[in-house]
Amino acid sequence: MKYLRFFSLLAVIGLLAGLVSGCGYRFAERSESLPSWIQTVYVAPFVNKSNEFQLASWITEDLRREFLRGGALRLAERDEADVIIEGEVRRVDVSGLSFLAYDKAVERRINVECAVRMKDRRTGRILWQTANLVRDEGFLTGRDNMESDALKADASRKISRYLAELIYHRVTGVF
């Protein structure tokens, strides 16, 4: 019984010491790969060249949220930022993925293509760009058009969050 109490006390002390000292994990305040002169970023509203009218604004907001969460760069107003990120939703396609009959889709896929660039605000020089960020997501069709539209919107939101993460990591890891 004494040994059990002793080992229990030792385990609690070890657990507390581990919690106090941490496990070595920390949030990166700044990407080591970014040049020192890049401290702030402005994420311009994405241009929408598709028929999915909310998608560009979702990607813009999700990307801003990534920069707030990630901490590699501080968000700033356009006139105060070191760099500006601009993007556009180039193409959105929705196609059938699986069918009950020739003309009745049970599952559909939304495919989104974006272009993004980061430029120096002062000189306008492009520091990084990509012309074909592509992501797709499958979604079930609903019992009616409203339900199908809601399921498609959920898939679009997933794509938006994924693209924002991808852009953030590419921008902060490119140098």
C-alpha cells in the first residue's frame, strides 16, 4: 500500500512537471523562411470569375483567419502592409460522381481552381505566385434542390478552408 501511494505521488509529480515545462511544442510566431523585411500582409478580396458568388469571399475570409491564427505575419491595411496577397477563383465545375440512373446523380463533385500571388506593396514585384491551385470535394445530392444546394455549399466551405490553409503554408514556407 505504501509503494502504491509512493508511485502514485511520483506519477502526479511527473505529470505536473511535464505540464509546467511543456512538451516542447510552441506556436511559431514567425516563419524562419520569410525575409526579415516582411512583417505584415494584406489579403485583398479574391476576384471571382466563377458562377459561385460566395466562394471568393469565403476564401478571402478563411485566408485572413489563417494569418490571424498562424502568426507568421500580421494582418495590416493595404497601405501599411509589406506584402499583398491577391487571388482569383478562376473556375468552378460541378459534375456527377455516382448515378442511380443515366440522368439522376446521387453524388456530385465540385472542383475549384484558383490563382494566387504575393507581391511587394512598394515595388509591385511579384514574390510568389501559382496559377493552378485545384481542390475538389464530393457531396451527396439532396431530396430537392434546396437540400442539394446546401450540401454543395458545405462542400464549397470545406474547399475554401483547405485552400486558405494551403495558401498560408505555401506563402510562409516559400522563401
